Amino acid sequence: MTVVMSTRNVAAGDDLSLIEDFKNGREAAFTQLVEKYQQQIFNLLFHYTGRKEDVEDLAQEVFIKVYTHLADFETRAAFRTWLYRIALNASIDHSRKLKLRRMLSLDGLTDWAKERLTFQNATSSPHQSAEQSELKQQIQAGLDRLPEDFRRALVLRDMEGLEYEEIAEITGWNLGTVKSRLFRGRQRLREFLEPYVEEAK
Amino acid sequence: MIKHISPENLSAYVDSALSESERSKVDEHLPVCAPCRKQVEELSRVAAWLGQRPDYPVPPFFAARLSARLKARQERNITSDFVWIAKRLAPGFAIIIVVMLAWSSWRSSDILPSPEDYLSMADSTTAMVILAESESELTSDEVLQLAVFESSSEE
């Protein structure tokens, strides 16, 4: 998270001058933009999809889309918001495809059943399995089970650390919706992670 | 009876996303309300857990590899641009060639062969028929037919 924290406050003016440079034909300006945001985008893609094996391809897809449309980018908007919107849409599309594939294949069903079983085992003996890595897995499993709107809210706020206003801009929701989806997402995840919540007390 | 704070506002309180007045209401309420305190504790615990996720390791030279890929793509685009232009120009070229052929055949039909040309053509045909007849076992009629076929296909 340190990288995210340090780049979050970098003036958006830097982005605009890089974009101008790119529009004037300096290709290296695009590479600089990629280097600046790659960590945040990899985090977002991984946290949203939970799929290590697909993250790099997705990130390439996102930045290629950015490259293709950067010339048309309206510099009145914030570049970061625009970039996050592209990455988030790519994540959502990918998750939907995965879900569909999982629904259509028997293997997917078995995997899903295995995950459920792991979770049930974990809930039946929280004292033995309350290790950090186990918790991480359960958080990801919990996120995967959340309805997409809640997952979007939690990933953007709690994992990427964005402000409510920026989340509203990225998702197109109003501030009230951001607030309620965050609460309901946390609530659902809390229920899913009940044994750990109890353990931590 | 105590009027509780809405859970959405408790969640926003965890994020310090409430307005000044809303925040002070929560600040006053929490010390006297155990259920709301518990709610805040649990929500902030979940938020903290999510926030503890480490950075995903960006593969080495990602940006460099990406720009190489984009460069290759662009070069491919230039080639396909060329193909695109060639495809658009092809019908024009075809029309020009057809017009030139038509023009040249019209020009050649203008220049009619002289009687001497016919005579020399007839002489060489007779010589060829005799030669072909002697070297192959065809009849003179067959050779002539072949010769006619040959010369018509030449035209």
C-alpha cells in the first residue's frame, strides 16, 4: 500500500503535462504514465478478480485501451479517475466471464465446492485456522461471493483507498449510494468472516 | 429511548467521510451507546483487514514490454494501412489497364496487314504444314486445323 499512498497525492498536473507530451508525439510520456500507475492498476485488478494468472494480461489490456484513447482524452477530467474506470470495467467484464465459465463447466463447480468446503472447515475450527494467510484467503473468498456493486465499493475504498467523491465519479453512483454500498458490503463481508471477527475480540 | 445512528453513517464515520455536524453527532452518541460502538468496531475491523492487503508484485519491465508491444502493433498497423490503401486503389488500376488494352487493340485494328503480309504469312504456313506433315504422322488437314487453332489462340 505504500506506493498507493505516495502516488495518491501527486498533483494531477503532472498527468496532464505527460498527456500533452504524448499528444505531441512523445511516446516515452506514455511509458512514464504506465510506470506511475502500474502498481495501483495491478492492485485493483488483482483485488477485484482475485486471479493471479490473469492479472498481467488484464493490465496490458487496460493500458492498451488507455493508449488507444489517450489522444481523445478530455484533459478537463482527472486522468486517474478515467484510468480507474477503464480498469474497473475490465475487472467486472473479466469476473462475469469467469463466473459464466464456472457455471458452465463441471470442473468449476467442483472448484467452487472445494472452496466452500475449505471455508466451512475454517469456520468449524477458527482457533486452529486464524492465521494471517488463511484470513487473506477467506477475505478473497468473501469478496468473490459479494454482489458486484458491493465488491466494487469495498475494493475502491478499503483496498485502493479512494475518497467517496472519486468512487462516485468512477462508478457513476451518487454519494449516498457509495455510502450505503460500502456499509452493506462491509456488513456482508463481516458476516462471512464472522469467526475471525469473533476471534479478534 | 436513544435514537441510534444509521449504520451507513457509522460506516462513513469509520472513513471520516461525514460532514462536520454529522460527525459530532456520532462523537456524542458513541460513548453512551454500546451497540453502535460495537458496530463501528466491527466495520472498522473489516475495513482494516481489506486495507492490509499487500501490493501485487508488478512483473519486471512491465512498462517496457508494454511499449514494445505497442510499437510492434503500430508497425503492423502501418503495414495494414498500406494494404488498405492498395485495396482501395486496385479497382482504379484495373480500370486504367482495361482502358489501355482496349485502346491498344483499337489502335492495332487500325493498321491492317498489307497483301505482302498475307502472302508471306501464307508462304510460311504452307512451309510449316509440309514440315509438320513430314515429321509427324498427321494428315495435312489435321496439321492445318492445328495451325488455325494455334494462330487464333495467338491473336
